[in-house]
Amino acid sequence: MSNPDNNMELKCMKSSSVGDGFSIAVNLILMVVLCVACGPKSPSTTPEQVTGTADHSQPVIKRDYSWTNDMVWIPGGSYMRGSDAGQGDEKPVREITISGFWMDQTEVTNEQFSRFVQDTGYVTVAERKPDPSQFPGADPSLLVAGAIVFEPPGQPVSLRNHYAWWRYVAGANWRHPTGPGSDIQGNGNYPVTQIAWEDAVAYARWAGKRLPSEAEWEYAARGGVKDTEYTWGIELTPDNQWKANVWQGDFPNQNSVADGHYWMAPARQYEPNPRGLYDMAGNVWEWCLDWYMPDYYAKSPAKNPPGPNQSHDPNEPGIAKKIMRGGSYLCSDLYCEGYRLWWRMKSAPDTAMSHTGFRCVREGLPPDQMP
């Protein structure tokens, strides 16, 4: 079992979960990206400012709650976490109690991430050129910055051959999600992608927030509704209407676009869940705080489970992984059903992919208790 604290120091061949629900062994070029070290972290912001009164007498506390503008208060409560019908690591079903918290209404967008980068100069994992000293014997021409990009094969392929639709692309990053020929101009309200876990953590720290725990994420996604399968109810397509941006058709080569979007969708294109949260199913996978352990559901505390302090994936025991939830635009009932509320996914924290983003949470008082 690898030590999560030393995960970024790994200098060995690695593999990563880059498919929706599947794991593939990656080549040297991909391994390079997964082993890049962490970047600089930005200081968190504060919601309060101390200012003087108009007559310069005693200073008063001016509380700034503008950070709540694009967030939703999730009141505390309990829910039944997991499923008996899942892949196996969603068991056992247990009652979990969560304290109240604030959560971003939408996945972090290109516009929001751009402000973070402009303010801090942060460089994402996918933008960093690997250090040749960490890869002795490697062809220097292969040590280039880039990320993992989905490319439909254009013909039927075996779903066991993940290389048929995933490709490492030099120059792919959050500014150029599918490679140097792409950009995000005019797509400011789309979810930012090609984000590694450490990139998401850096943004959250800058914003004065954090990533949600896996337990918080599922609790919020369920929206206070019991015995439901999806964020919108128990039927996948009520009244023959798609309620999330997922894949329809013959994955991975043909998408019928029945939901209106071939790739990602802009924020707020579908109805929110009962808590007012958008795209908690489909669109892009969302990073959580937790390390992945397949048996954590059985061992976790019943109240505010923080996630395990180590990681182990039986399929790839040498790689520490973080949890992702919610599915993406690539999820399909033929391949992955990540849009189900209980579906779990995991990946190496230094992996950037064209279908992965995040949203943030923050502790705080409920709206009716704010001074």
C-alpha cells in the first residue's frame, strides 16, 4: 500500500483510473504527467474586514458574506449512504449524519478558475513540464506537459480497450482542454476541466473554501429526498426527458445528443436538485477530499465521516487515489452509471482529464443566523 503523503514523490511506472468506472495502464508519457510534483498553494481569503467608523471611533467588524452569492446552504441531517445494487464498494448501506455546510451551486467554471490564476499565477499540473531528473533513462522528447483527452474512435470498439478513446495530448490543459488547437474563449460559464486534485485544492484554499468530503457530497446530491436513485427522482428519463448531461447512444463512438449536448454543457442547463444544486449528476466528475478505500463505508464514523487516512485500490495497489463523484458527459448505461447517486469513482490526485472538474464547500452559519 502506498503512503498518500508521499504520493507526489512516486517515480515509478503508474496507472490511473481515466475511464468512467474503469482503470487502464498508461504509457510512459501519461505516467510523466501523473508524477508531477505539487505546485504552490495560495493563502485562503477571509470573510471579515476590520474597518473604522465614520467618526474614527472604535473599529467595528464589517462582515462580508458575498461568498454566499453562488452557494447554497445545505442544512444538517441524516441519510442512508450507499447501495446494495452497486459495484461492491458502496456497501453496506448505513445511516450517516452530516452537519450543515455551504456548497457551490455549480461546478467551478472557466471564468472562476481564470480569476484564481490571474490573482495567484498558479500553474496547474497539466501545464508543468516534468523534471527529467525524476525519470532517468526516459526519452527527453517525451517529457512534455499535457493531459488526458477523450477522443471518440469513430467506429465500434471493445469496451475493454480503453486506449481506443483515451489519448495523452501534449499541450492539453485547462486553457486548451482537448489540446493546443482548442481554447475556452466564449466558454466562461462551462465547467473548468483538466483539473488535478491538487489544482482543485489550491483553488479552494484561495477562495476560502475546501473540497467536500465524499459523505457531504452524496448527502447534498440526494437533496433531502429518501429512497431515490438520481438527483431528480427514481426514473432515468421521466416523461422521456434527460435530466443531466450524459452519453446517449453507442459509447464511445456515437452520441445521439438526446440531452442536447455532445460534450460538456454550460452551468445551469438542467433543473437543480431539491437543494438548488446544479449538475450533481453528469457533465464532469467532481473531486472530493477523501482518499479511496473500498471498505471505508463499513468502518467510517456515523457522523461527519472525514474519509480514510490512507488509500488502497485492489486493482492498482501501488497508487494512492482520491474520490470523484457525480459522473460526467461520458457516462452511459453501456459503460458507466456514474450519474447514479451512490456510484463511486477514484483516480490519482495528480491526474488531469478532459471530463474532470470540481466544486467547493465551506463551513458557516445558516442564512437565518448570520449577523
